[in-house]
Amino acid sequence: MDFAREPAAAGRVVFLEDYEMTLARRLVQGVDVWLNTPRRPFEASGTSGMKAALNGVLNCSILDGWWAEAYSPECGFAIEGAAVEGAIEAEQDEADAEALYALLEEQVLPAFYERDENGLPQRWLALMRESIAELGPRFGTARMAAEYVERLYLPAHEGAPRAASRVA
């Protein structure tokens, strides 16, 4: 948060307190990259990144939470590097920052700024298409509901008559 207040970051970085659904809906529209830099292993479910992906936004994140399961180089970017054994937070933050800057320089920015003869970023567009096609079905509500039914509700329903007969 202190970085967002520095003069060098003025107009470039914003820290959002009390982030919630109404604000998220507004933010996802028109976003190119969803940057997520949680401290390992504290990433929660990652629903904001999922929502972004479903809208064609490319995720760029630490491999924690949902992105550890969802990441593929065809649909987004992974900030490489693992937890530094025995590191204090500042040391881990520095290692993660170096990995992020390398990723931005070597992969994210070239994919976004390399344009074809029509001025279109073909690599970026391919990543967006793949993100929607690959991540949408895997992390959408329809898949989640079907999985809950198959893994939880149907087995519970099938076991209910036996449980009821034991009570009687």
C-alpha cells in the first residue's frame, strides 16, 4: 500500500481496500492482465481471477490457489519460483518481485506489444481465446454444480435410505 502512495507510482498504481463483488464487476471490464501476487500459501479460492479469465482477461499470478491448478502457458502467465526456504517475508517478496519483473519483460509485454501488419497482437489474442475456451468449462458454475451433484449429493441420497432404516 505504501508503494501506491509514492510519487513514482502516481497515476499508475491503485490500492483498493474492501474489494468486493460490485467493485469487481466494474474492474474486470476492459482489463488486459489480472495480476495476482498472494503470499504463498494464503491465496483463497481465486474467484476474481476466474471471473477475469471468463471475460478474456489473462491471468498473471503466483502458482498458488486456483492458478496452481488452472495455469497453462497457452492461457496465461505464471510467476515462477517457489517459496524460499527459511526466508522472511521481505526476502520472499524480493524473490517474487524479481520473478514478476522477468516474466513481464520476457513474456507478458512481448505478447501484448508484438503486432502483426494489421496492428493486432496475435499471440495475445490466441492466449485470450484459449483462456476462455480452456478455463471457462473447468472453472464455471455449471461444472461446479455437476461435480457437487456427482460427488456429494447423489452419494448422500443413495446412502439416505440405509441410514433411515437403521434409525427405525
